[in-house]
Amino acid sequence: MSIGFRVLPLTRRIDADLVRQFADLPVANVSDAMNRMAAGGAALRPMHGGGVLAGPAVTVKARPGDNLMLHKALDIAARGDVVVVDAGGDLTNALIGELMVAHAQSRGLAGIVIFGAIRDVAAIRAGSFPVFAAGVTHRGPYKDGPGEVNVPIAIDGMVIPPGDLILGDDDGLVTVAIDDAATVLAAASAKHAAETAQMDKIRRGENPRAWVDETLKRLGCEGV
């Protein structure tokens, strides 16, 4: 076994029906349903023109500045998968550009996440294929390895085992474990329904605010 330089099979994926249901929910509601403990960090931002990212994670642990294993992951990922790359957050070299994005899109992948840099951002921004990254640079990558495919990775404290759900919108990214997905979906759906009802009340001018003073009094705030 070559630790640090290997390609493993993806043996388990979150159910496609669950992916479709999560795609209809705001990332913020899913995050709240997990007590705000599964965030991918504020640095990862959507670079595409708009649209939700949702799918099972094909994970890549890459050497910063090198995209050899990312190329391999794009070639073996299945339709609907999201290739998620931990490149250490390094912004020295771009790991993808419009050619690789076009390749991923042609294979039916659901998106790409790079904890690192990209380039050709104007072309990516003009499209709807979901791409999240931490930054932009014109400097291209190396292709020497090492790296690993389909191993657990971590992005700014968010642990992503291969096959787990990766979900992204304009607010950022969150991951949901396969075994927790049904429970999180139910809680996030309830949260979304409650917020939708609250928004209707706000628009009707029926938004009670007594809870603010009640909370301040409970916490011992002076002057309330």
C-alpha cells in the first residue's frame, strides 16, 4: 500500500433521491439542522454564474499546486458526483480552469470544489456548472503528485469522507454524513418551513418581537 499516493474505489454514495431533496433546501437551514458544526469555511465561494451544488463527494487529497490526482478523480467520478479537493487552501497555483470544467461537465458531474485556486474565472462565471474555490490565480498547476483519491479529507475543519453529501449555494458549503442524511433532511425541511411561515408573517406586518426583551431580561441585561 502506497500511503499518500493511491486511488481508492468509492464504495458507498448518498442516495440520489436524498440528494435531490437536499438540493431544494438552503445551505443555511441544513447547517442549522446540524447545530452549525459542519461548515466548510468562509473562504470557499461559488465561482460560477449561479446554481446549487449537490452530490456525493469524490474526495481528493492533493499536494498544494499539483492537480494530477484531480485529473484522475475527474476521470473516475460517476454522473452526479462532486469532486472535492483538499489542496491545503494554497492559492499559489490554480488547479482547474475552463478546460477541466468543460471535461467535468461533459461527463455529467454535479460540480467541483477546490480548497485552493482556480483560473479562467471569467469563463467559469459565465457558466452554470457549479465550481467553488478559495481564490483565483493565473499561475497553472504541476502534474507530478503525490495525492490520494477517495480518502477522508478536511476543509477548514469540515471533515468529508468519500460518498457523503456535499451541498453548496451562495452562502457556502456544508457536508452531510450518509448515515445522518435522513435525520438532517427532516430537521432542515422543518426549519425551512418555519422560516417560510415567518417570512409570510413579516410581510403581513405580524412579526412579534417580545422575545428580544425577554431574552435580554433573562440574561440580566441592564436598561431593559
